[in-house]
Amino acid sequence: MSAQPEALINATIQFDAVTYSVNGTSRIPASHSERPPNTKEKILVRDIRLSIAESETVVLLGRSGSGKTTLLRLINRMLEPSSGTVLVQGRATTQWNPYALRRSIGYVIQEAGLFPHFTVEQNIALVPGLEKWEKPRIDTRVRELLKLVGLDGGDFAARYPRQLSGGQRQRVGVARALAADPQILLMDEPFGALDPVTRAELQKEFAALARRLGKTIVFVTHDLREALLLATRIVLLEHGKIVAQDAPENFLQVKHPEVRAFASCLDTDGAPGNVAGSRSDADEGLAGGGGQP
Amino acid sequence: MNAYTFFVTHGAEIFSTTLEHLELVLISMAIAVALAIPLGIFIVQRPALRTVALGIASVFQTIPSLALFGFLIPIPFIGGIGKRTAVVALVLYALLPILRNTYVGLTGIDPAVLEAATAMGMTPWQVMWRVRLPLALSVILAGIRTATVITIGVATIAAAIGAGGLGTFIFRGVAMVSDAVILAGAIPAALLALVADGLLAMLERRLRVS
């Protein structure tokens, strides 16, 4: 199934033989974490062929430096392929106006990257503002989104990011990414910096939200549990190449050694059906359902 | 004559000289800010020019002030005796702290914030105006504060090349061996510096985004 010819028309996002490399002279993208230290003519992703259909939640799984963040950044043209083509809505990213492309794609990163000088409301209103929406429409949308991410009670809209907990900041990050109702959502380890309890809460809530919204989601993580919980398809990367991909219910049966390596990090009984159960056990053990929104 | 009587009898003259001093400082600072901040924004986008710009600015700051006045006097159009030469020298002095802080402020921003700004679809210009500059404001202001205090001090020396200001009293007092006349220049100059420093520090704290 992984070798089947890609259906061009239905793909929301498509990687067509995409390679991305950096050398000593080219601009090294300002990303956090994923860059290997030696960047002298370094191929970060090689010959990627991947087709992502509408409403899929594709989780890019891999170790640090496996190229997953690079793939994400190729989608919204934060990076351009060294060779090959990335198509978004059937159009090469290099043919898109980069700003229009990025405004039509939601983006959530670790630590949220909220603007510290903007209130929660201003943070969420950013893309609608760039898109020149009318003020009343923006206000309505901000209220909708705060409700959607569970921050509608209290005075959250007027707070600054520093006045929020890590989990709350990440909720605002999700709301901000959804503000202009993008069809595509890119998420780069969005829950990676949270404490385990808050992370589990947000993962569960987000899994429900994702199913409800029907967005096309590309989600980067190095956490197999998270991948099994959220994905409709897991794509495993190793050294810049796709080495395995499958639905979460079949993924653990894949024989590739890197899949085995990830699987061995799960609890003794790591069958996907039991993952949700084992997580909630862990939650109870940790905080008795406490935590915070 | 003691200092107190001198202050009372020459109050009006001291006051107008203080204003003259302040004028010299404000004009120089306005020009320095107008040059250094845009230049700082520019070198953030052209890293190749950064070393050159900061290097030249720091050369000006390293030259002793009286020597800098001396170098400028023989230069046609900008030189000569008087206020104009003084303003040129004060501007050159004030450039470095403002330029350096502008650069440091604009580049010292959380990379995650800049990444998010770009990924949201902001143009580089929007990232500069709506993210970098507001977040760098307090750092830039700290540079302006340093520059202002330096300028108030160096401006007293500008009296040596006929630029007027509070240095006039100090040089005259030294020549007359009169403490009262020296203090008539030194006290207002010191107060100006302290007040300017305090006010700008207050503003800086208000603008800081933590």
C-alpha cells in the first residue's frame, strides 16, 4: 500500500521526489533543535514521496535530526526544496505567494511562540488582522476560538502570555493557528515542552478537536504514544528518508528495525488498542486527574 | 564671592546657558537617533555590513572628545569654530550606544517568536515593525539613555570650541580660579545628566516586555 501511485487530484499536500540540503554557504534556517551540528553540504531530507489527503492527520515520527521539522517547513515554504516539488492544494509551493500560503496554513510550535507584547486576544487575531478582516468579525472569531480551546471562562482574552501556564499558552497557540480557519494545520511538537499530565490532557482534547474539525493535519513528534493517539497515518523518518508508514493500528506490526526501536520504548504491552488505557493509568498515578487547563 | 551669591546674581544667565546646553544635546540626540536606529534596522538585514558599521561607530567613540573636536575644526563645511562642529562631534559620539543597542535588541528576540511570526505569514517588514521593534524598544531606549548621558557630559567640553553651553562657566571659572563660576556650570550639568538618566530609565522600564 505504501508503494501505490499517488492520487494527484485528491492530495492536499504532496511531496514529489523532494530533497532538501544545506551547504556551508546557504542560509541555515532558524529552527530550534532539529539541525544537526555539521551542516557542511548536508542532506536533511532525501527523495521524499508522500501524499497527504484531505482530513488526514499524518504524524511524522522520528528521532531528532531525522528531518521531520524540515518536511513541515517545506510545506509552508519556510524552506524551498533543493530538488523535487512540494504541492499544496495542487500547486507547487514555489508558485504560491509565500505570505498568502502561510496565512492559509495554521502553524503551532513547541513553547507556542506567542508574541509576548500581544494579549491573548491580539495573538489570536493576528492572521485575521493580516488578512484585513473587519473588526467585529475578528472579535467574534476570537471568542469562538477561546471557547473551542477551553479558555472562554475568566479574563483570558486580555492576559499576556507570561500570565498563562504552559498548557494555556499552548491552547492559545492552537487557537491562533486556527484563527483564519485554515484547511491545513502544521504542528511541530506542540506539546513537547509540557509536563506529562498537561500534555496528556491536551493530547486527548486535541485528538477530539482534530476529528471534529476535519482539518488536514501534519504533526511532528518523537513520541510514539502521541503518534498512535493522534494519527490516521504514521510516517516514520530515519536519516531524512521515509522508512515506514502505516495506519496506527498496523504500525507496530511493521518489521522495520526503526519501528522496532520506537516500539521497544512503549510499555511491555504496547498494542495500539491499549495505549489510551495505559496512558490514563499513568495519569492517575501521577496526579489523580488534577493538572490545569 | 561665594557660590550662593553668584547663583543668585547670575541666575538668569545660568538658566539661559543651561537651556543652550540642553538645546545642543537635544539637537545632537535627535540627529543621532534618526541616523542610528534606521542604520541598526538596516544592518540586521545585512549582516555583512554589521561589523563595518559597528566598527566605525566604535572608532568615533574611542577618540578622546577634545581630540575629536580638534579633528573636525579644519574640515570644510562641517568644521570650524562654533555650534555646528560641536553638534557633529556629539552626534558621532552618540551613534555607537544607540546603534549597538538597536542591533542587540532587534537580534536578541526569542527565535520561536520570530519563527511563529514568519510562519503566520508576516512579511519581513511586518516582522520588523510589529514584532522586532516593539520587543526591542526597551533595549534601544537603554542605548538612547547611555548616549544622552554621554552627550550631556561631552557637550560641556564643546565650550572649548565656542559652542557655548554650561562648559563656558567651567572653563571661565578655571581661568578665573573661581569655584563659584565653575560650580555654576558643573552643578546644572550634573543635574541635567541625573534627571535625563532617571526619566529615560523610567520610560525604559515601562516599555519593557518580559
